[in-house]
Amino acid sequence: MSVQRLRSLTPRDLFGLTRTRAVVLLGLFAVTEAALALTGGGPFDVTWQTLVSLVLIIGCAVMSLLPGPFPLGSRQTIIILAVIVVTTIIMSWSLPTNGAAFTYSSWQLGANTFLLFALALRGRIVLAWFGMALMSAITVLWTTTTDQGVESGIDLVDRQWGTLVLGTLFAIALVRSARSIQAATDVENKRIIDAEVERAGAEERARHLLQLETTAGPALRAIASGDPLDERSRREFLVLEAALRDQLRAVALSREPLLTSSRRARLRGVDVILLDDSEETVSDERLATDVAIWMADQLDSVSLGTFTARLRSDPEGFTATVVSGDLRLSRRFTRTIGLSHAAPST
């Protein structure tokens, strides 16, 4: 289960608004506003102000439904508010002052309220009301300067306030619901992650127990039986102890064929010391196998004394070194191409 963070919610996440539904909604909005703008119900002809306002408002409607951050981005919000101011100004002063504005001739007020409604739903509630205040002030200014009075301007916009009040209440409820769902999802995700971690830990413990049983089980049972131990058995136990020690301090090197080579060398009397000083896990299986093969080849040539193999990590890969008497070799292993080159150390 994945978490959809509130700041990345899209209209589809918030409203179940799929591409098809968004196209239908925009189509209905565009057709309705075009019908109102071009027929108007008023006694005046279609003007350039009408056409420009119609294009700008429909463009902003598309912008408000596009996927994006929540709240809506600052640039998109500013553009929508600017369009509301511009269309309110150019349309208001193109309207007749004989009362026709109180018909569908003032269509831009309802269309702009739709944009403010969308702003509120996209998390910009305060700015939506700021836009409503600007639109109302411009409308009242127009009716006042054209001798229609303040009340006429208020009559034109008061119904739009009610629409935005509903939009605000819906937006608040929607965001609260989204946050509650997100919180519940976070809790469920944490539970799932914790369960996965616990399961992985249990599997890892079971794997180590099985490995321990396979490696040390027969020897432990032989010791527990109380039967006399011969020299070969004691040597086998010493080899087993060293192998278990390798699994703790040389995890990256505990793989074939190095494990078998180490066992054979210890049985013939070689003191084998494997050290893993790498600061990260060797996740590349091919690279890890290359390291083990190279170290095993060096160890197979040693018959007596001490053999020390060490693995170190660096930004580009890993460096393996082996030291035994006069033998002193190192080899670089890269993450991209496995074996790179061998260079004797002095």
C-alpha cells in the first residue's frame, strides 16, 4: 500500500475526477458560458471584451483542473486572480446601465465565481475570498460611477458570495477528510512496513540458525555425546570454530569457493584470517564471487604459515589484499565490470 501525500493530491485524487469526467465538466462549463456570453440576454451586441473574457475564463477553468500540487501553485493562482480582475473590469464597463446587467449579460460574475470555487477546492480558500472581494469591489465601483448606486452592485454579486460560501465549506470538509484518510493510510503503511521488517528479520534468523545447524550441528552433537575425540576430530573442531568466526567478521567473504579453500588450508595447518573491512555490503553477486575466486586461488598456493585476506571498500569499488610470508598481492574490483586488474604490492 502506498501513501498519497496531501501536498501532491490532484483533482482526480480529491474528487475522483478522471480525465473523461474532467473533459465533460469543462465541456459543459465552456458551452454554458459561451451560450450566456454570446446570447447574453441583453440588448447589446457581442464585443471584443466578451470574446477575450470568454477565452481567458475557459483557459483558467482548464488550468484549475490540471494535475498539480495541493494547494494549487502560486503561479496558477496569481494567473486566475489576474484573469478575474481583468475580465470583471473590461466586462463591467462594456455593460449597459439600463438594467440589462441584471440579466445574463453579467455572465462573467458567475463564471469567475466558478474559478474562485475551484481555487477554494484546490486549497486556496483565503485567496479565493480575496478574489471575491476584488470582483465585488470592482462591480460596486462600476455601478457607483455609472449612477446605478452601491446597492445595484451588491445585488449583482451577493448571490456569488453564497456560492463561494458553499464551496469554502465543501473545501474545508474535503481537506479534513483527505488528511484523516492520509493519517489512517500512514498508520496502515507503518504497520505493513513493521510487519515486513519483522518477517524479514525472522527469515534472516531462521537462515542463520539453519546455517549454524548445518555447519556446527554434527560437531556439537559429537561433543555432547561424551565419546572420546581423536586428533582429527579436534582439528575439525578448530577448523569449524574458525569458519564460524569468519561468518561474523568476514560476511562478504563467506562464500564459495573461498570457504572450501579455507577449510582445506586450515586442515593442512595454515592459519587463515579473513577480514571484511568494507563499509558496505557487496550486493553485486558477480563481483563478490570474483573476489572469492581470486582469494581462493591465492590461498590454494599456500602450504604453511599464516594467510591473511582483507577486503576494503572505496568510492569506485573494492580492493582485496592477501598477505602470506613474502606473498603480498592486491586486486581492484569495480562495481561495473567486476575484475579490473591485479597489482603486486611492495
